[in-house]
Amino acid sequence: IFVADDMAFRVYQGVLSRYSPVFSDLFTLPKPEEAEIMDGCAVVRSPDNPAELERLLHVLSGETR
């Protein structure tokens, strides 16, 4: 789950891994014991603007708006 400001996005890691070697590497690392969890999923906090992150995730998922 990506969280930017007060907006959370549940994202399938396969989509991110396919398009980004950075995310692909991130998902191979073990989760720290103190990792933040939301709805059973690890949380990645982002300093990005939520609207911009939402647009990026739509592009990566192949959705059009």
C-alpha cells in the first residue's frame, strides 16, 4: 500500500515490478519487523503529491481516465 499525505493506494506489486527495477528490487527485500502494516499489507510512505501518484499508478496499470 502506497500512502501519500492522507491518501492510500493498494497496488499489485506485479504491475510495479514489471515497469520498475527499483520496485522489483524493493519487493525482494525482507520486511523489517517494525514495518508499518495496513490491511495486512506493507506500507510504503511517499513524499509525492497524491494526485500525481494516482496518475502514475493509473498509467502503469493501463487504465485510462
